[in-house]
Amino acid sequence: MAGPTVGDVAVIQDRFHQFAVSFPDLALYRRLAAGCAEDPEIAGFLLAARPGQQRPVLLFAAVHDLVLRRPGSALARWYASVTPRGALATDDPWPVFRRTVMDHRDELLPVLATHATQTNEVNRSVLVAVLLAAACADAPDSRVRLVELGSSAGLLLAPDRYRIDVGGTVVGDPGSPVRVAGDVRGPNEPAMRAFPSKISERVGIDRDPVPIDDRDRIRWLEACLWPDQPWRIDRFRAAVALAAAEPPTVVAGDMIDRLPSALAAGSADHVVVMNLWSLTYVDRERRRRVADRLTEAAARRRAVSWISAEPAGCVPEVDPPEWDGDADHDAGEGARPDTVLGLRCWRDGAETAPRALGWSHPHGDWIELVD
């Protein structure tokens, strides 16, 4: 088989260039991406990655993981995940980054070849809260079994244990050490009073679950977060510490194949299935099977709901709503954001009309509701 070509590396260099111009607020990663874009030797490290993973964030995660394991390394002084923020270096990190990558080539290449970028963004609990409240609006007193597709370490299965500020309305546990928040805009205020005060049953499905007590794999999830955004790392660490006291149940397997058993188990009268940026990685023709499984489950349960936060067009029957081009949002002036909040419900065996509740930031920083 032919080896890598100059053209292969040029494509990867262009991806680094696009990253640098797309994230102007990330001082560290913007500078490193710009350096990689001009350096075919460093960019070429990503040729070791699997198809679909030859992305700048994978190299950055692999190096971040190295820094987390070696907080005394020369490169660590630019990383807010291991260095106090008041002591962070302000000079150019590129020469030290490049030297670190080259010096640890034999350590980094196997990581790039075997790992994939993976996050458990805790602030998405804001999206879960809004979606759960909408799903429970017509059954506020029901006992909820929460099933997550693609749950990684299961940190989004505990929204009732977090302090969630939804546009100024706090739900969940107001005294929780895990604090998440998102701005809510639009013509309809979410009826957060329907948010369940306690979820009676919860289970996640993931092809490769991350045990909460597996220090190496939890560290990789942290490495996939960006040190330019230390508040995300703080949130993640708080959620991991909270989950360690009562570890979530996450079963291994294909999310579509394992869904029927997750739906059949438990005694809750309302099953809520959720997926947040996970169904998009499932083949398009298989996505409709989720609805088929829920239709079957609806014959045995009083209430079944499917809540989602996915790219436009990902969830069957959930048509993207109109976007008003609000320039205040991160999508940019006139640009449409990329996350649609969807809701499909089955009540007493029959499905109601699918709904798109609105658009959101992929991490839950803001939500734009629609009529």
C-alpha cells in the first residue's frame, strides 16, 4: 500500500489553519494550530490517526494528556489545567510545544493511532434540563427512567444532582458542587417546574464506556477539554468527584442494539431516551430504528419520550426550525447554529407530533427557543 503523500499532510495542515481562524478566543490552541499549519513534520503526526480522527483536536488532546501526566514539564506552564491561572506563561508556546512533540514521538504516536476525541461536556446538562422539562410537561408527577445513548462516563445522567441555572431559573440541587448555566432566549420561557426533582432510574449505553474509577480513561476525557477554557475542566472534575460517590450505570454495546433491553428494564412509568451529539455518529439509515424501538416500548409504558440535541437533520422527523440570524449568539451574524433541540413523545401507545424546540450552543451556553 502506498505511504503518506505530501498531499495528505497538506490537507491536515489546512485543518490546523482552519482551526486557528475559527477559534480566535483560544489564545493557546490558536497559536499552536497556527504553528502546526506551517509545520508539515508536526502536522504529519496525525497521519497515524484512524480515518475520521485526523483532526487538530486529537493531537492537542494527546499532548494535553501528556501534560496532565507530567505537570512539571516545560510545556505545562501554558496549561491552565495544571498551572495556577495567575502563573500562566505569556510568551510564545510554539517552540516548547514543538520540542515536546518531537521528544515524545514514541509515546504520542501510539495514542494518536488508538484514541479518539471524546468528551462528556457537563454543561450540556442545561440542554437536558430544558428537554426533560418539556418531555415531562404533561406528566409532571411521573417516575422517570432516563436512558442515554452514547453516554461515555455517564456524567449527563445526573441532572437532578447538579445546580442548573436555566436563564435565571435554578433546578436540580441548588447546593450541588457541580454548577452549570445557560442563557435562554426566545418567545417561550421553558416551563421548568416540570423538571423532575428526582430521576428514579438511570442508565447509559456506550460502545466503549468510561468507568468513573478508571483514572487513565477519565484523564483522557479531561485531556479532550481545552485548557483555554479552564472552567470546563473545573466543572468536569467536580462532576467526576460527585459521580464517584454513586457511579452511574453505563452498559457496553451498540446504542441501537442495546436500546430494547434498556427500555424493557425498570418499573418507571415514563421512559425518557436522550442523545446529545451522539446519534450524529450513527449511520443515517440506522437512526430511524430508535423511533421503532420507542414505538414498541410505548405499547408497554404509559409515557415514552425522546429528547435530543443533535445537528440539523440528524433526528428523524425533527425538522430544523427557522433561524432569525441573531448576531448576539456564537453562530455569528446571519449564521445558523448547529444544534437542534428535538422532542418526540408517545402517550398511551400513540405518538404525538414531533417538535423542534429551538436551537442551542452545542455545550448549552445558550438556547434560542421557537414558537
